[in-house]
Amino acid sequence: MTQSAPPPSPKDHLPTMYDLPSEALEEPGLPDEFHILQPQLLSATFRPTACPQEEIFTAGDLNFYYDLRHLLWYKRPDWFAVIGVPSLYEERELRRSYVLWQEGIAPTVVIEFLSPSTEAEDLGRSSCGADEPPTKWQVYERILRVPYYIVFDGDVGRMRLFQLLGIRYQEVTLAEPRFWFEELGIGIGLWRGFWLKLERPWLRWFDERGQWIATPEEEQRHRAEQAEQEAEQLREEMERLKVQLRSLGLQPDRGPAA
């Protein structure tokens, strides 16, 4: 009885991120500032407790290749998170794109930022022809089976969340603009605050206590402020000690006798 050879690895015979275009070919130019800043805030605060940070990949406006039958078909989510893959490609390099048949894991969360030109597709109201690529909604819902899909209108500060139940997305009714992902140990909500350049509504992640997760810059600033407070407390304690010594007839400011 002959033993058949194991199937070859996709990395050996299928295109990788090095072989596929990394730019949005039909969308020349850079995205607007909100589409740049909001993904940065989402990635900076995405720290689910259910998975080590080195096994999480997040990205915004990155080509996502998903169909082996159509190797050049891709979507470009405004932001997405994948749980269970190295944060670096093959643990050594930044990704030029995300190639599903190479990575093997689809996103857990995808977020699109609503705009008049994309609203119909973002909300599943558009369709495609038989020979055309599927819409974003169809890719996320039917092909990638992304468990959570969020649409955010940054201009009015409205978040809509869709959860994959069975084979279709169902919108989750939110009593307030917050949602807790039990299986991830993290939540997302609408935060109004100052981020980098502007005070406005932003999407941001929060922890199990309901506290907004700090960015590395905010943590650094908090540590500096805490160190300054501790130094000020030490100065005040030294002054109190000097007062006590003076009340005893001692001169704490005088240097040692020659």
C-alpha cells in the first residue's frame, strides 16, 4: 500500500503578501485624517485579556486578500483585529497586506467608518453582478464569517454593531453606545475626548471595570505626572521635617561644622 504525500503548504505554491499589490489600486491618494487617526486609537487601546498581545494583529486600511479562486480580489477594511496570529508576519516582519490563505485565520472584529460614498455597501444595501467581486458586507458575513462587524459614523458619533448569528448578521440593540466582548475580555464604546489633534467622538476600547484603556502615550504621561506628585510629596515631607527640627532648636539648613 502506497502512502500519498501530504498536501503542499499554501506558502509553498500560492501567492504571499510579497506577490500581491499592497496599495488600493482603485483608490489613489491617502485617506482623510480621521481614517488615519481613528485606527491608531483603536489599535493602541486594543488589549483583550483573552490573548497575549504578541498573538494579536490589528490594522487599518490594509489590503485583505480572501479568495483563492480570485487571487487579486481584496477588501480594505478601515480597521480589523485578528486573534491568534503573530503580530509580525512570520514573527519577523511588518505586513504589506493580509493574505487569508497564508495566515489561516479570519478577523474577529471588523470596523468600517461610514461616509456618504460607502454607506450603502457598509450597511449591506448594495449588490454586485455575477462576475463582480462581492460587497464588503457579503465578504465579512458570508465568506470570512467575521463574528462582529461594527459601522461607525464619526461625524455624528453613532456606533452600530452587528453580530453573526447563524448565517446572517443581526444588529445588536445597544442601550448605550458600549458593547462588551465576553470571549475577548474587552469592550468597545463611544468616547468623547482629545486624541492627538482634535476633541470629538471616537471609538475606543475599555476594560472589565468600564475604564477606558490608556494609550502608551497616556500611560507615559500618567507615570510622569505620578512621579512629579511623589516628588512634590517628598518635598513637602522634607519641609515638615525641617519645621520640626527647628522647633527643637536645630538648624537643618546649616551644613556640618568645620
